[in-house]
Amino acid sequence: MESTSRILQKKIMSVMGDGKERNISDMKEGLEAIEGFKYGKDYREGHLAGCLRVLITNRELEKTGRGVYRLNRAAQELSLENILDMDIELESNEQRETCLEQMKQETLTAIERQYHSLVKRMDAVSLSSLSPMDFENVKQLSELKENLKKLLVKYGRILPQ
């Protein structure tokens, strides 16, 4: 079962997915209206503050002012949702194949960037300062990294090591 913070992070990214700036109040309203996630019932202030800190550290959100956030432009460009939500008019099989090949290449590029970002951020983690819960997260991140690596090797985006 996912933690409240992890669920909240996903819901924040969903609410912020349109790229608009939001202050904390707007974010709470969006979480309730769009995601059905109510402040005080489903999450608390500490959850929200912690999630925002993580999302900023991970460069998924950027802080534009005091208590004001927006989706990081780079994260928005790399978002698989944006790639998969493209409205593509397909007039012929050739055009469809070209669009699908382009979508595949853009998706692989996004995955490759995320993989390299994950490797870089994990290399910066000091194992000596981790709590038992942190070790579980590191284990899961390592598994994710290896799965991304296998996928990228399969499609020839990185060389096997």
C-alpha cells in the first residue's frame, strides 16, 4: 500500500499538470476538486510541506514565489502524459507510422533522461545517514533504475555493462 505522501505527490503532479502557477490554497482546492483528496481528512499540513519539498528537490515543481509553485518546465516537457496525450490526426498509414515512431523516440528520450537523472541523484545519496525506511526507498529506487536500464538497453539507448 502506498504511503499518504506518495499518493499526495502523484495527486499534486496531476493538479499541477496544466503548468499554471498555484499557491498553497489553490493547490488544496485543486486536490479536493480534481482529485477528491481533502485537506485535514486525507492528508495534513506536514504531508503537503514534505511532498512539496520532495517535488522541488526532484525538480518536478519549481517555486516561483513565497508559497507559489508551478510544474517545472523541463519536467513538463519530459512528462510522459504530455507525450501520450498528443492529439494526432492520422491521414494515412505512413503518417501514422511516422507519428508513432516519433512518439516512441520521444518516450525513449524521456525515459533515458529520467534514468540518467535518477542515477545522478542516487549517486549523491550518503548511505551512512539513511534510516531503515530510507533503505527500503533506496532498494525500490535501485530496482526501478535497473528496470529502466534494461528497457533502455533493449531499445539500444544505452550499452549493456
